[in-house]
Amino acid sequence: MIKSRLKVMLAIREMTQKELAEKTGIRPPTVSAICTGSVKQYPMYALDKICQVLNCQPGDILEYIPSPEDGAQQTGPDD
């Protein structure tokens, strides 16, 4: 599962969702959906704009959390 850490990054930067929407040009409902994790697809243009404004890397706002059904062992593409 991919979890959004955008709320955390906004809090660290002392920025509101509204301010982020204004600075990035991303519609406020899209910013809200990204913050709550309810977005179905993460628009790449949005990720690019957010990283520019927050001066961060994609890994700072997205976190991978293994699902319980995935089991304890993960295999990579070379396995």
C-alpha cells in the first residue's frame, strides 16, 4: 500500500492545503484527495509540482507500507 505523507510535509512547512493548491496550480479537491489518500491515481504532474513547491523528493511525500497479506518476505524484480 502507498500512503501519502503530504499532510506531514505541509505541517513541517507550515503550509495549508489551500496555499499548496495556489502555489502549484493543482485544484484544491485534488490536493485534498492526495492528502487523505483517497486519490486513485497520483498525477505525475502533481507530484512534480508538489516536490518543486515543497523542495522535497517524491519519497518524502509517499511511503510504501507492505500489506499484511503480502507476508513477511518481499521479492524483488530479480528474484
